[in-house]
Amino acid sequence: MRTTTLYETMRSIDPSAELLVSDESCEWVRSVLAIVGRITLETPLPADEAQRTISEKTAHAYAMLDDLPDEKLASEDLWNLLLMISVPWE
């Protein structure tokens, strides 16, 4: 089953949404709402391992933003960030 990307979801809300950066671990999208990111925990994990994995993915997601050139992400954009964390539900 295909999972809808954050970019696709945001484009359905805001047709002018722009994909800033993505990889297999996360995506960041600029929209009229905010700059929205999503990381995903693909499989259920024990609580301590899930916490460690989410911390690593969060650090990676913010590092991706740090690597963007200034013309894609200005310092004033950082006041309007939202990072969502998707976890499997059993």
C-alpha cells in the first residue's frame, strides 16, 4: 500500500506548497500554513528504542534544514516550523 507523502497532502491544502527537501527519513514542505516537516517511525518499537530513533530522526530532520541555502530558508522562517512525528498504531 502506497503512503501519501507530506508534500502531496500539503498540496491538497495549499496548491502553492513547495517541497524544500526530502529523503527516506523525512520531508520538509513550505506552505501558507508553515514550514511543515514529517518524520516517520515505520515499525512499532519498544519505548526506549522508539525514543532513541525518534530523537535521531528529529536531529537529522533539523540538520536537513540547516543545510539548505539561505535563498530557500531564511532565518525568519525558523519561527514558523512544525515537525510532525508519525508512529505506527497497534
